Amino acid sequence: MKQERQYPKVKISPKAERSVKNGHPWIYGEEIRQTEGEIQNGGLVDVFAGNAYMGTGFYNSASKITIRLISRNANDVFDARFWRRRVEYAVRYRQTVMPGRDFTCCRLIHGEADQMPGLTVDRYGSLLSVQIACLGMELIKDIIYQALWDVLAEMGETITGIYERNDIALRTKEGLAEYKGWYRFEGLPVPDSALTEIRENGVKYLVDVENGKRD
């Protein structure tokens, strides 16, 4: 049985309907035909084509990409457990396709490809480098980071810091400020240095996660 919907509704154009049916996760402002309920930027909305449910996504009227879909399942509940499952699926998939030492230097989460719009997470040894280019994702980043920390710890992987590289101009289109620095939450240490050593194809590199450089 489908759960009772609690989110504002957005009805989209036939063009957007075709795009969503073909798997595209974005809906542009010009494709929105009608809204119902109180919509908050960064909040979730249900998307409909006529009376047909098409999915649920983050809404942001400040962005040309007004809706970024996160689910097409009307039974999903978007709580911490939902995001934990999303994070775990993405991370374990990367471990499968990049086993062994490769898993210590790879992209763990790749935005829309992992149904986590605007979120990029790169791993460099024991450090994570994160970028967020979506208001909705910014508002739940504490949940996402905790899930990353927990999932990797349960896999026996050591993470000593999360560095936010949110100094990208794309954030301004979402109405977000630019900044960078170590993310802090209880139990997560803040490293003394943003330098870490990685190995790719048998070659060692020093990576500066603060500036995105390697030597």
C-alpha cells in the first residue's frame, strides 16, 4: 500500500514528463506548470504528470534546475535510514569495481549517478574530499557525512577527516555560499594537514585535498 503523501505537489509539462520517463533526473523551472502546497527551497516535492506520480525531488526556485529527483518510488521514506542505504550502496559498489588498494583512492559518490544530486565524494587514503552543489543536499549533509563515516568504519576503512571543497562558483546558482574547510562533528578528528599519500598503479603521490593538487 502506498504511503500517504506529505509533500507539496508539482505538475510538469509533457516535455518534462517524457524526459523523466527516459530517466533524466532534472526538471527545469520552465517545465513546471502548477504547484500545490507550501514549497520551501531545499525541501522535497512530489512530481506529477497529470495524476501520475513521477518521483520526488529537491526543489529550489533559485536554480535553473528547479527540481532534482532523488526517487521514483512512492513508497520511499526519506529519513536517515534512506540516505544511509543510498550511501552504503554507492560505497560498496565502488569497492566492488575498484577492489584492494584502488578503493583507497577513488570517487565514492558521483552525484546523480548515485541518486544523490549535486554530491561528489572523493577518497584520498584516509581523507574524504566533498563538494555539494545542491541546496537540498546541503541541508542534509550532516546525515550524509555521518552515514559515510559509519559505513566506511563498518567496512574496516579508516577515515581521519572530511574536507569540504565547496568553493565552486556553481553553488551561487543554487543560492549557496562558497567556502572550504574541515567538517567537524563529534567523534571525527580534524587532521593537522590536508596532505595525504596515495598510490595509483604502483606510483606514490602526495595529494593536497585543500587545493586539489597532487605531487
